[in-house]
Amino acid sequence: MELYIHIPYCRQKCRYCDFASYAGQEQTMDVYVDALLCEAAATACDTPLSTAFIGGGTPSILPPALVNRLLSGLHERFAFTEGMEFTSEANPGTLTEAWLRAAITGGVNRISMGMQAFQPELLRSLGRIHTYEQVVRSVVLARDAGISSISLDLMFGLPGQTPEMWRETLDAALDLAPQHLSCYGLIPEDGTPLKRDLDAGRISLPDEEDERRMYDDTLAILARHGFQQYEISNFALPGHACQHNIGYWRQTPYLGLGASAASMLHTPQGCLRTANPSDIAGYIDMTKRCNWHRREIIPVSPEDARFETLMLGLRMTDGVPERHFETLHGITMEQYCGKTLHALAARGLLEHADNCWRLTRYGMDVQNAILVELLEATENGLSDG
Ligand code: SF4
């Protein structure tokens, strides 16, 4: 089982962000950590953890004393596996030596940092609080503290970003010798200041051709530097792919603690998904009163679970192994949607090799259209096979 812990605090809200993260609520951190430990006590089980991930928000603004309390409390309640991957997100400009010491003492061995862009004007327009120089300092700090696996998040397709600026960002990230890079295309989310500016015509996105060039450059440049693409947006040096995310894409059960955190557990009745209240006060109130029924319960039908295996698996360059699908769902992929899979392969969008179905390079560009086609074909259960 995988463990996820959500820290919903940020110094400042980025202009594109619609995550459950809040600025100016630091005064609740102490009580929030108590709430996390309370939820941990109520949900802990003996199943050994395969990975753990502290996400946010900005986990690196939690004071080191609270990091100590949180991590030692989690170790008392969960069966951490020796040497397992334990990642924490951290943001440049907030990372300190004391925080790193506390995190490492608590078992953190991998840091994922939001660099996003190299150019100061792009960082400013995104509402990020840091500069590239602070990214450099934070990477050095993490490495000096003993973290040997560092991941950087980068964003392309930003307003005002040219393919040349994106290549500069990739080069600047590679200069820091990370073991892992996540390169996400910007998705303007409703309700964010960035989306409002786009809708009002105050800013505009790069055109489709430029955006495709940025993605193509990503694949070429990172391959030249020894990075293997293992998912549409994720690249790693050998041995450094993020096991936590792979577990998520392969539908390993996970337990999420904290505001907005989701869990997915396999029960005798099937797959069960729950989601915690997304606001800090609502989450603290739920744990204080043990009102666990305030978690949203999202039943996952067998049809939904099958489609999810396809949707998540096709994001990965390994694709969907046929045996994995059959083990999870008790039917073969041929029975489930064989006709559509073969039709997509005939059009050069999917390939079938080594008992796996995966997207071709062209298929990656039109992944959403492929998923819509698969969804339509599978909506009527097994009628496609
Ligand atoms: S640091 Fe991350 S979580 Fe916080 S506001 Fe920015 S994008 Fe959102």
C-alpha cells in the first residue's frame, strides 16, 4: 500500500494553481499536524507501505519541529518498509537545512522540487515566489544534506514562453544534475487568475505548433542526457523513476491523509475511493470529532475500474500489460475492447508488443482523442470484444 500525506499550506497562491493549498493559514499548522496523526491512528493498518509521498501545498514551509512530530507519529502507526522510496515535495525559496534534517531523520530520501521555469519574467507571471538562483541553492542544500534522488518539475506551454525559452529552461534544469524531471504542459484551470487573464485576452498561450515543438524538444534533449521517458510527462535516469506515481498509475491501493486527500482501497466489495474535505477547517473538524462519515465516498464500478486501468496505463511508456489487466479485472483486454484496440493499432495510434498495449509516439500527441474513442467503445461493457 502507498501512503500520501497532504500539506495544504503555501506562502502565496500561484496564478495557475487550483490545488487544495492556502496562503496565510500558517497559524493552523500545529493543529493540522495533530489532525493528520489522528486520521493516521484511525486508518493505520499492518499492511507494509511500498512508498510514501508528502505533497502539497508546500511541505517545506512546515516548521522542522512539526515535521519531526508528524514523521515520528507516522512511523509509530504505519509499517514503513526498509529502504522504500519516501518523497517530499519542497519549494525553492522555502527549503532550509533544519527542515531537510528533520525530513531525512523521518525517512525522506527523495525530494521533488517545483522549478517550473528558468526566466524570471515567466516565474513572476506564474506567481511563483522563487528565482532560478534559489532553485540552485535549494538543490545544493538538499544534495549536501544527503538526498541523492532529486526531481524537478517544469512547465511548458506558458503564456509568453517560446520554444527557445523552453529549451533554456531544460538546459538550466539539466545543469543541476537531477535524477528525475517532470515536464507538464500548462492546463489553464477554471477559477484561476491565469485562466481569467486568458479569457479576457490579456495574455495568450503559445500556438499549437510551438507547443508540440516544446514537447518534441523535451523528448530529444532529455534522451540525449540519458533520461528515459516512462510516462507522458515523466523522465528519469535509470533506477530513478518515481515508484509512488507508478503505483498510482498501476492502481496500487493508496491511503491519503489530510485535507482533500483521496484514498483508493481494494475491499471485498470492490474498489472503494474516498476523499477528505478540501478545506483546512473542515478537515480539522472532521478529525477532532471523529466524523469520518464526512469523507466523500466515491463508489467505483467494475466498468470504471477497467477503464481507469486503460487510461492510467496508457500514460506510461510500458503501456498496459495484458496479464495485469486480467489479474485486476478477471477478463482479458481482448474481451474488454479488443476490436477497438486493434482498430487504433491499424491507424498507428497504439502498438501491441510483448503482451502490452501502448501508445505510439503519434498516439501520445492525441492521447485524449484515443481515450474518448476507447470510452465510447467500452461504455456498453463487453460488447466490443
Ligand atoms: S506552490 Fe504549488 S501548491 Fe502552492 S500555490 Fe503554487 S502551484 Fe499551488
